[in-house]
Amino acid sequence: MSISIKTAAVTGEKKVEILDLETPDLRQGEALVKIHAVALCTLEQRIFQGEVKMPLPCTGGHEAAGEIAALGEGVNLKKWAVGDRVAVRMLYSCGECYYCRTGHTNMCERAQKKPTREGLLAGPGGLCDYVIVDTASLFKIPDTLSYEEASLTEPLACVVHSVGRADIQLGEDVAVIGGGIMGQYHVMLAKRKGARVIMSEVDEARRKLALSLGADIVFNPMEHDPVEYVKSLTEGRGADVVFNTTAIPSVVPQAIGMTGKAGRMIQYSSMHPDAPTPVSPQMLHGQEVILTGSISPDGHDFYTANRLLSGGIVDCRPLIAKKFEFADAQKAFEAAIVPGTFRVIITN
């Protein structure tokens, strides 16, 4: 037997089409999940705009949630049942490389080479009406959490990983640069870590949202020198932790400059194109500042994000901008690439 699947695939620059595909039936340990919500991350947006080169047609979508429609042989029936509501972890790790074997699955050497199931298309694979995954990639969600909210588990997991890298301590000063969805998630988690949270953001609406989500102080970096302003709030020390969630190269020196002695600066956002930043070795020596990055979540981060959303500890609803039906995927992508837009979600 085979399974018929529809995908909203990128088929050309700024072009999405609904395609019919066929793939073999479920294998040992697999589940067929009816996808109800897929959020369009910056990865999907870059593929759509031709900035990230992928074999076309390509099926994007790695922020997904739905319900189990069928189970293959060998699935633990005490754990899983048809009808279970789930968030789906779509990102790939091989389990065999040095990084996977040493507990850094988010650094997998083959992360960008996810195997393509027979009959399906290259890409993360969530932008389908049904997806086939190993049950290890499923995380149950309660009835109180909508599929749209559950689709934002993966971006929250990314921020869980970032905040873990920062090792925030009670009472520390945390500066978040950028008020997009990831910046707002950093505000929420840093506040729940017991920090005083400062946000630097140009847009007034995003600053107001940050205040409503827990930020203690917000400011416009176009009206203040960001480094000096953060120092003025911290008795001249600088912040204990700084997260740069922007993809603006010129902001990186600011992030380093506003990090205090023994502080940690996390470069959260990727840079396209990359632009190297000069760093003073004497500063690193004399101030013991840690400069590091954060990329992608591992399975534990995803599990933590699932618990944060399922338990109502984090409310992601303010981060959802618009919703479109599966048949209107083209319109959804067009809406998602409008500057300043939070998450656009395709529902089915």
C-alpha cells in the first residue's frame, strides 16, 4: 500500500504550488500525523525568496502540530493512540556523527541533509496535509493548547537552548536586542529565570508588547546610545547577559560592548550575509566575557518547550500574526515575508 499526501511546495522564486505525492506505507515505529498547523519560519521565507538554495520543488515546514491518524507496527500502544494531539519535531539529526554521539544533536554534521522519503520532496517536510515521522519525534499536547500555539513549540525550543547557554542567575540584568518573535520569547524566558529584562528595539509596538510580556525596561536604540544606556541602568557595569536576536551585523559590536565583566553575550540570530566583527583579545582576557552562539534545539529543549506551552507557563498567542488555509499557502508566504510580521501559520 501507499499513502497519498498533498504538499504546499516552493516550486520557484516566490512561487508555491499544491502538489500530489505518493509514498510507501508506514514502516516499523512510524506514525502518520494529520497536520493542522505549520508556522512559516525565516528558513521557509528564505527558501521562498531564493536566498537559501534548495532542490526545487521543496517542502518546507519544521514548526508543525497535528493529530495522529495511523500507527505503524511496533509502536508503543501504551504511549500512543490514533487521535492523540501532538507537536512534531521535524528537524533532523543522524544520531551517528561525533556531535550526536557527544550529546550535541543540534550540531549534527548531517542536519542539512535530512533523508528524503521515497516519493516525497527534499526539505524539512512539515508543509503537507500528512507527515510520516518516528514516534520519538512526537510530543503530546493538551486540549487546552491550540494546534496553532503548538506549532510554535520549535521556535520556543530554540530560545530554551539559547537561554540555557546563557546560564541566567536570579537577579541578573539581561539585555535583549531585537523585539521579533525570538526576542519576545527571550524576554519571557529570561523573566521566568528571575532576571531584570531590558529590551532594545526600534519599533514602538514591539516595545509595548515586550513590556506586556515581562520586560522591565524598553528603549529605542535610535534615541539612545545602546551601550551607554544599558551601562547607565547597571551602575556602569553593563548587562550580565546579552542576547542579540537581530540579523544586523552592526549590532554585534553593540552587544559585545553592553556586556559587563564576567558576562555572557549570546549571538542568537544567524547572519545573511556574514560580517566578521573585530574583538579585543585584551577585553576577553581582562573582563572574562564569554562570547558564544546558539543554534537549533536538541530533543531536551523541544521537550522543555512542550512543557512550557502545555502547562500555560508561556503564552505564545501574541506572537501569531496571521492564519491562512492550506489552499492559500501562496498568500501565506507572501504575508510572512512582509517586514515586521510575526509568525504566519498555515492551517489544515
